[in-house]
Amino acid sequence: MSYVLFVFLLLSSAYASLEKIHIKNLDLDYVIPHGTGVMEKLSIGVSTFKAGTYPVEIFRRDKTFEITSQFVDFEWLNPLAFVHDLQKANTQKLSLDLDYKTASMTAESLIVTPKTDKEFTLNLVDFKCEGLSVHEDPLDRLKEDCLLSLKARASYLELPFEVMKSVGDELPDEETEAGLEMPASDFLLNVEKGDFYSHVRIKYLIRAYLKLWGHVQYENEGKTLAVRVDSIKFGVLPVTTLVMNTLRREINSPAVKIDPPWIRIDLGAK
């Protein structure tokens, strides 16, 4: 279940407090509070690099990220706590686009370590939101458009293993394997007018799809991400109650409240 929440958080924060932006092929290595990398193109409003490859640096400040480069310096104001508190991040060939009709992100590799020190790895990532929002604030526009239409895919994932291991421990007559990561493939997330379907293919005792159905919305004037989980299956086995109970037991963050079928995340909580 954690992979769906991770993707929603990632998309909710990817363009927070930024203007119209285009980034092409960013290779970044960030360890809090500083990162260095190179990119082929950056456009913020009307500011555009010439063709070529340019160095870029990122500095974490109190409530911002400061991005410096050869041609453009700017501040990313008030990013969501999830992003601001990242301990590590590494990207390979990451591209971002935010306009008034679409928002998209692609990457050959995306590895992030949140404040929990649990590493998330995604390969061949492709996210895209399309909508008709007219909000001036890019984050409000992104939120509205991604609820209307979101398509996300990744060919390969490695995610913290503890929750799935806890679920497996409670399946009848099964033995789980020790491990800290859960390799997975063929990740898909589709959202249409707030209703979502997601699956990921994993090998856990058997190779099967973990499938989820539900609804996502923003509450508390956009400060809370609310995910309603209607159904979860591992292969043909219904595991909704088992997974939700496990999440309630294993997740001990003040930013996350689980009251089945709802999971509510305070996007601004530290």
C-alpha cells in the first residue's frame, strides 16, 4: 500500500510553488542539505538555457530550496515537508514539464530516501497529469488536474519491505522470507475524476499482482491528502482488512491518520 501513497506525495509536491517550468535530463545527487548535478535544459517562465549541458546546485534552506546554475538562480518556496525533509535523492535523466494543460515527469531512475531513512527506487518512471485547471498557483493547478486525469507507470521498484512482510506473516499457512526490500515490476496508477486503480507485480511467496481500487481527494483546503481504500487483492486473495490493519499498526507518523477505509496525510506536517 505504501507505494501508492508515495506516488501521490511525489506528484503532489513535484511542482509546488514553481512557475511554468521545463527541465530536461537532470542528473542529480543530493544528500541533505546540498546537491549537485547537470542538466541539458531549464526554462522557468521565459528564462531558458542555450543548448548544452550545465552544472546545477541545490541548497536546502529553512523553508526553501535554493537552485543555482550558470544562467538561472531561483528559490523553490515552501516545498511540501515530504520533499523538504528528504535525506537523499538521486536522479538519472529526469525531465519535468509544467504548463497550463499538462504536467509530466519522466526519469530513467529516481531514488529517494525520506525522513524515515527508508529508500524508494523507481526505474523508467513516467507520470502525466492532464486537465483544464485555470488556477494561477501551480500547485493548486497540479492538484486539480491530477485528480481529473493521472497516468503513472514505472518498470521496476524497490520499496521498504516491512509492511508487506507483516501482511505475509499473517497469511494462513505461509512462511515469509527475511529481507528489507521488496523488488517489484510493472507499476501502474490511473486516476480519473478522483477514482483510482493501481497494480504492481511482485514476487512474494508467489509472483502475482497487488491490486488496489479506491478514491483520492484533498481536504482541509488542500492541506490534507485523503485516500479511500475500497479494495486490495494479492492475486485473487482479498487482503483489504489485513493490509489496512497492518498499516494502522506499522505506521507511527503524526502526519498519517488511518481510519479504514480512509488514510489521511497532513501534507505540511513535519
